[in-house]
Amino acid sequence: MSALFQNYARRPVHIVEGKGTIVYDNEGKRYLDFTSGIAVCTLGHAHPAIVQALQQQSEKLWHISNLFESPEQEKLAAALVKDLPLAYAFFCNSGAEANEAAIKLARKHTGKHHIIVFEQSFHGRTFGAMSATGQDKVRNGFGPLVEQFTTLPFNDVAALEAAIDDTVAAIMLEPIQGEGGINVVTPEFAEAIQKICDKHDILLIVDEVQTGIGRTGTRFAFEQTALKPDIVSMAKGLGGGFPIGGILGSAKLFDTFTAGTHGTTFGGNPLAVAVAQTIIEHVFDDVFLQQVQAKSAYLQEQLQQAFTDEKFAVQGKGLMLGLYCGGEDVADYVTQLEQAGLLVVQAGPKVIRLLPPLIVSEAEIDEAVAILDKIINEL
């Protein structure tokens, strides 16, 4: 009998070891990991540089709290905002915490409380982040939510324009909805959002928890759009498996988060910062990002060749791709793929989400597509 709450629908596989894109279970079975811990293991499992950074830091200092200066946090913040329309960073422990910080910062800065969010979005499971999430399955059963979130259809310019008034503090969105089905913001919708924010002095919050840190082939996904965010939330890939999250904010927000307005005991601790610094030194390299784009193009090409029936569609950008399976529930596919040695995750009920480590090889892509082809086309 388990002593754990059963709030996870756990798969009956016990992963015990991993290297790069390959993991093994406790019975020695090999799997290609195209989940990356849900877009977390940026450089794969047990990357030597991350292991070394963590080992070296663990021998010096684990935790001192944010009562004291942290040159390491300063260095990481400067690297994250370099050449972006953002100026400052705050570090926490997770994506939900990052989005809570973003919501608090927007409300405090504007003095307003109304935030526009979108259907099928996912921003986290704490009360503020859950209230911002446009999926009833996440929110049901928890009583009154945080007030003054308006949920609109994604990529619907007319609906957005009709909802704007002088009470709106911020618009909050994912540039690619991950949990919601790998739904990409359209160029027209991104342009409309930015024009509205500029015209009405509304803050723009871009949730890059899943899309950030090279996942879509650029440092952040918003760089491929017309969006110019005031606040960017991040987590997942930033730590490569070590818990860290954060927000980046524009210069005009500096005086809003003053001493005592927000905080966290563990956020930006030395271990997490050492890992994150190592991650971005690898990922925020132009050649590395070009390789991610090339791998994305190759993976999309292979998928399109394997799934020629018009009911299939490949969605997403970079190495955050979804295979839409014609409106079918894909849960059985996910189970069969796992049994065949390929780990994937759903994006809603009808899309298979493919999130390989950014260091995945073409040979591993070929192997993964061959398994997808065999299982899905046969079924």
C-alpha cells in the first residue's frame, strides 16, 4: 500500500538511469526519452557539464538564503536579459511560482487587478496560476478562485478587442500552449496583442515556462513573434532537472518589486544557479540554437513523411512539437509507444507531444519516428 497521495496517474515504469536521450528502467529496458521530464532536461540526462557544475558547487555552498548578496544570481540575471527588451530578474523554484510572481508584479505595478488569459492555457496549479489557467479540469473542485481573470478564445482577435477596457492590468499567454495541445500563437494574434498593449498601456506577460531556454530554437519563443513582453516567466529547461524558476521584467517595473514585496527562501540558491548558468552557457550559443532549428526541421520532415494521411498534422516549433492524430484520443498510443521503447507525453487528449532533449541526434530522431510510424499507423 502506498504512503503517497494518488494525485498522479503514474505509469508503471520505474526509470533508474539516464544518459543523454536514453533512459533505462529497473529491469534494464532501454527507452528513447522524448519527454525530457516534460521539457525540462534541456541537455539530456546526466550531461557532464551539469554534473560537474553541481558537484563543484555542492562542495562549496548549498544554501545561504536571499538575506545576503549573490554575485552568482547577478551573473545569471545579466546573461538571461542580455540583448532582450528586459532588464531585471527574480528567481524562484518552479513555473507556478514564476507565474504567481508575474501576476503579483503586474497587479502591484498597475494598481489594477483584471488580467486577460486564454482557453486551453496552462500556467500552474497554485491558486493564482490555476485561476489564470483556461482549463476547467485544472480548476474544478477547489472552490472560489482568484478573481478578475477573464478567459478568452486563443488566437481570436475580435474577442480580445471586445474585452479590452481601462480595468485591464495585463494580458497573459503562452506563445505555444503546451498542455493545451501545442497551439501556436498566430502572427496576426501576436500583432494584435502587442498593438493593444501599446495603445492601452497594458502589461504583457509571456509564459515561457515550457517554451523558453532554447526549446523552440531561439532563447525564448517570443523572439519569433511580434510580442514585446514586460514580464517573462520561465522554469523547466532553465534548470535542466534541478528546480529553478524565475521572471524577467522590463526596466519600468524595477521600482515595483522593492524589499519585502515578494520573496522565497530557496529561490536562486547556489546549487540551482550553478546549474542554470551552465545550461544557458551551452544553450544561448548561436551555433547550438541553429542546431536545434536544424533538428526541428529534420524531425518535422520525418514526421510528415511517415504520416501522410491528411488526418495527421504536425504542430509546434523547435523541439516542442505535437502530432495531432485526427481527433482521436491518443492515450492508447502513448502506452503502446512506451512499450515499444519510446517515451512521449500527451498535450491534451488528441495530441502526442514530442519534447526530446535539445542534444538529440538525427539517428535518435530516426529511431523515434520509426517507432511512431510502426505503432500509430499499425493501430
